[in-house]
Amino acid sequence: MAEYGPMQLVISAVVGEVPQVEECVRAAKESFCYLGQVAKQLKRLSLPWHRISNSIEGRVASDMVAASRAVGDGDLTPMAAVAGAIADAVADFLLARGMSRVVVSNGGDVAVRLAVDCSVQVGIGININRTRYGNLPTLVLDSSRPRWGVASSGLGGRSMTKGIASIVTVVSDTAARADAAATAVANATYVEDPEIKRVRAEALDPNTDIPGQLVTLKVGRISNEKIGSALRRGKARAYDLIEEGVISGALIVVKDRLEAIGTLFRLEETQELH
């Protein structure tokens, strides 16, 4: 485990089924170098991606810019991908050192690297009515793809959102892309209602990368129609990103309604929109 400021890494790596503790410790030390690279360029990385030149330094910072560019929302900054990009860099460091299965979680944004005949099951921690949906959703990621990324955004998370989704979880080929895409899909669940309270981002965080933009503070009692509208907006953005090859699937929860996009999430029941 490595923790400093916003970085909270939990690292797991095995060769066969043998845990590689020393390699995980080495990777944890490496992660502080990655964080330092981002910190040195924080001002530039807090600009919208389209205002950043190609002279950005370091693999992690470059991956952050590339991920936000791939998602394409004009107000998205590379900081939307920072947790995922650091998780990717640590996972790739371990993969290059011969690991057969690597899982790196940076505050819940997860990079997975798998050799042949390996798989990882990822649980999605969401607050829903279990009597309505049965067991909580899970992801099973297998070695049909060597690289996976899973990231979440929404109300109550570490970052701010413009939408009203309780959580949006996205799957992609890298955690950086998943991180940026989860932000975009969560933002897309925006609807207007007197029961939804919004404030400017800097009121919650003076150092935010999106000053002047309204973010959601609280969602009160809203109608099923508004919940449905928010879900439809989020689904539309997720489908766009799937068609563009940016993500493989998404899970969106608004209040107590849940929608899965794509076939990766295992659910016992999904709620149809009316």
C-alpha cells in the first residue's frame, strides 16, 4: 500500500499464485515518482485538455492528456484521469517485471493486468436496495484482454460531479481512460430540479481544476421522470463512448435505479426505464 495526499494505492501482484510482496513494495516506491511528475505540472494539467500543448513531460501526465482527449468533453481536464493514470503506470511497472496477475487500486480506480488463463472479479460498491436487485453487481475480467481499467465517479466520491448519479462505473482498456470516461458519463446525468442543489466548484475545493463550474452538492426528493431523464442522458453518453471505442461498458445508478450498458456487468435484475 502507498498513500500520500490524494494517492491511495493498494497493490497486488502474483507470479502463478505466489504473491510478490517485495515487487509490490518496489512498485509502491515508484508510485511516488509518478505522483511527483504530476505535481510538477499541476497547473498545466488543470487546464482543459484542448489547451495543452504536446510538450507535456512524463508518461503519466501524457496518459492523462491522452485519456481526456479520447473522451473529448471540452471542459474535461487531464486531472479527471490522474488516479487511473497512476494506477496504470504502477500496474505496467509490475507487468514489465514478470508478474502474471496485477491489480492496482488507486482510491477505487483500478488497473488490471492479466497473463493467459487469469481472471479477476471486481465488486462494485454501491448503495442500492438489495431486495430489488439481489446481489450487488460484479465484473469478471479475464485474460481475453491483457489490460483492463475500471473507474467510478458520482456523488459522494473523491471528485466532484455535475450530474446526479450516485455512482457511474466504467470499464475500459486502461484505468486512465476509464477514469476520464466515468467523469464524463456522471456529468451527463445532469437534470434541473429545485431539489438539486449546486454550487461553484471552488466553494468545495479552492484548488479545483474546474473553477467557475457548477457541481452537484445534494440531490433531494425528485420524481421518477427526472431520475429516468438523468439515466437516459448518462446512457446516451456511455453508448457514444462505446461506439467510439473508448469504453467497453458502464454501470449507472441514480437514486435507487440502476442501468448496465454493455455485457460485462453481472446483474440479477435491471430496472427498465419508462
